[in-house]
Amino acid sequence: MSSTELLDYLKDVALENIPSLVSFPIEKIIERNPTRWFTNMRGEKSWDGRGLIWDMGFGSAKSYSALYRAGFTVGGYEINQSAVEAATKGRDFFGRQADLRLVGSGDYGVGDAMTWLERVDNLLYQAIFPSMLGEDWRNALDAMDTLLIPGGHAFIADFLRADIVYPELVSGELPQKVWEKSAERWRQRYLINQEAFGDLRIGENAFAVGVMGMHKMGYDWAQKSEILRAALELNDTLQPKVFERFARHIDRNDFVKYVTRNLGYTMEEEVLVPRYSRSGLAEGSWNIVPGVEWIFRKPSKYRYRPWQQGDDVDDPEGFDKMKKRRGSPERSDHWDDYFMTLFNTIPVSQRVVYEEIAKKIGVHV
């Protein structure tokens, strides 16, 4: 299953089969976003609240109500159109259909890629990255960086690769031997999947996800199940009676290195937590997986916005400086200057969106 095939699967899977796996503690998000006044694009005080938070891959939008009640302006992006329609119905929720790997995709629209360039105060990711195969997780982090305002926060709750025993997770409830046994089983599972599906390029630490209880179901039922359709169409050797999709656990070191070194973020908090179902407490269970909660903060200087690059987001004279650098919006080279400045810094993985925008308005870059 290539990343494209996985994406097509996620777009169409039935809403009731979108899992709600983990949640980031809402109180930690509130702590870092005190109520304050915000300015509009002209630098004027416009509204008070806790700012914008986009729930990335929101699924059933389970976090919406708590965030909205806390005073956030809540939005987000989700690849599944049925989930978007259900989440936005009757709510003041800026939900859009989009591919999280690429800013400006889907009905989010390429024009809005410019509107929200370094404008969103907070981004929330809950069990999103395991659904990204290959190098797609890096592209998603690049997209995160283009959306997040300087000084803004990324809140991430997810699963770490499970073939490693993390000392921080060993406890009386789940002792060392339980984690070691679980890690060994996951090690074997990763290896088996690499051997069986290596030609599909699912990547390291990847595995086929089984549907709970499917071994008790008949093939006819499985064939009718929408959640297994991808397996049936992809390759009937994938044992569709027990196959749901592919996933990949996060490599802790690779992920943190990319966010802190490549993107320059500060990791403000890392908490390791065990993820398991109640049936997963038995020794040797497949259900024990190391979980993580991260809070990353973006540097306080603009990185991408033309005419503001290098300016501190809290500089009281920032808006006046930007106007001076920009000059008159009516000048003939306005958009040429805008995109030439932008393309000097925009991540390569996101460039296709801005190339499309530039082309539409007649700018050649």
C-alpha cells in the first residue's frame, strides 16, 4: 500500500470506522493560551479569547466542545469528507477537507494557504502520524510549520515505536518483563510485515492493523465491510478477514530531531504514557504500546511571510515595518516581489501549492 493508496482509503472509509485513539489533555492547551486581545491583519485590536486552534485530522471532532467552551476559535483539517460534514453540522467550527501533508489541498483551497500562512496560534495532532507512511510525516510537519504563527504551539499525542522498552514507562502495574515481552512481539511483528509487504514500501516500524474480533467473523461479512475494502482491492493475499490498513509507529529520536533541529522548535514538554486496552494488561499482549504527549513551541520570528521574515511576532512596530517593506500594493511588481521572497524560504514539500497560486495570478517563479 503506497501512501497514495492509504490516503484514498482514509478519504472514503465509513465515518463510524474512524477510530478515536488518544486525546491530548485540554488543560495543558489552556495553560499555554491565556485569554488576551488579538489584532487583525491591520494591527488593530479585534477580539479577545484564547486564539485559534486547528485540530489536524479531527475525525469526529471529539475535542471541539471543550476547546470552544474554553474560549478558542476552533477549526481543523480532515481528509475524510463524511467526517467533515458531520463535525461542522450545527457548529461554529471552521472544519475543512484537506490532506495534512500539503497546505492548501482539498476544499481548504490554495488561496487560503496564503491567508493562513503563519497565522494559526495552535495546532493539535491526536494519533495522526501513524497513518502516514514513508516520508509523509516530514511533509506534514513542514505543513505544520507554514501554518503555525511564530511563538505558537504544536500539541501532539501519539504512539511511539513499540519494539523499545522505555524505562519511564516501567511501573508496578506494568513491570519490566511485561514491556520486554511486548517489545519482542512488536519487534517480530515489524519484521514479519517488512518481509511480507516489503514491495509495498510501507516503511520501517510499520505493520498491518487487524480488526478486533475479525478472526471470529466469516469471509462474507468481511467482504461487505467497507473498512476492509482497501485490502480486498489491493491484494487478496493480505488476508482481508483480519486486515484493516497499514500504520507505522513514530521513531521518537527521528521525530524530535526533525522538529527541534530542522524546524528549530523548542520541546517544552514530553510525557511518556502507556497506551493499552484493559484486555491488554496481560503479559505478552499485543495491545501495549508506548504513548507520548509532546508540546513544541515555534521560534518567535516570522519565517515565511513576505516582508515580515525575521521580525519578532510581538514587535509593536512590526506592522509598520511590514507596510514600509511592502510598499504600495498597487505597484507593478507587488506579487513578483511577494512570491520571490516567499520561495526563498518555503519548504520544498509545500512549494507546489504556492507555485499554483503564483501561476493563477500570472507570476513566474
